[in-house]
Amino acid sequence: MAKELAARLESLGFRAEHLDGENIRRLFPATGFSRAEVNLHIERVGYLASKLERNGVFVVASFISPHAESRDIVLEGYQEHHVADVLVKELHQLARDNERWGAKFKVLKESLEHHIEEEESHMFPSARQVLTREELQSLGARMRTMKQDAEKSSRLNHRKR
């Protein structure tokens, strides 16, 4: 079903990828099935899926995990990204002197700090195991460019107000 959905999205002109647990596992043949290894595998997939989505690719994932904590890792990450996106949009729509602006900003800041801590302690070590040094450097360069583009766009949008 997931494979068909990805194909259907592509036929409609969307960029889509189907991430299947077994296909991804082939990239990491040494990964076993202990609770820790399954969690690491799910973290890797979550990291890959989030990067694809950030670059405009719809991700259809089909994984079976016997461990609720593995599923929770991915679901929590998706929700944290969603909350950040919603709060940023809402902040852009509010005047800074609005009494709700400060509260929303504080929630965004705390959520991002929590998310960054989790990525640095869990996701980044996984990425370092998966990606070569050159791939990490290339990814870092692309992220710096994206950040500069976002800052530039933000300055332009701020001037239009």
C-alpha cells in the first residue's frame, strides 16, 4: 500500500520516496534486532525522512517495530517539527508587541532546545555512523546555504511590513 501511495504521488507530479524497513535495513546490514539496534535503525530512518521532507519530498514510510519507544521517537520528532512550523507561522502573523508573541516565542525556544538536544545526542551520532565525512560536509554546506537563504528571505519579508 505504501509503495502504491508513493507511486501515485509521483504520478500526480509530486516528489515522493517510499522508505521500507527492509530496504533501508539493507543499507545497514550489521544492524540487528535488539531493542537498542531497532531504536537506532528507526532513528536513522527518521533522520533520513526529515531531511527528505525538508527538501520538498513526500515520504511514505512502512516500518514494523515491535518496540513502542522506536515508534515514539519518530512520531515525537515529526510533531516537534510540526509545532515549530506552526509557531513560526503564527509569530510572523503577530505584532511583536502582542501579549501572545512572547509566550509563543518562549514555547518555540524551549521546544527547539529540547529537539536540538535530542538530535545532538541521538540523531547526529547515527548520522555520523551512516554518512561519510564528505557527505556530512556537503550536507553542512547545503544547510548553511539554506540558512542564509532563509535569513535573507526573512529580512526581505520584514522590510515589506
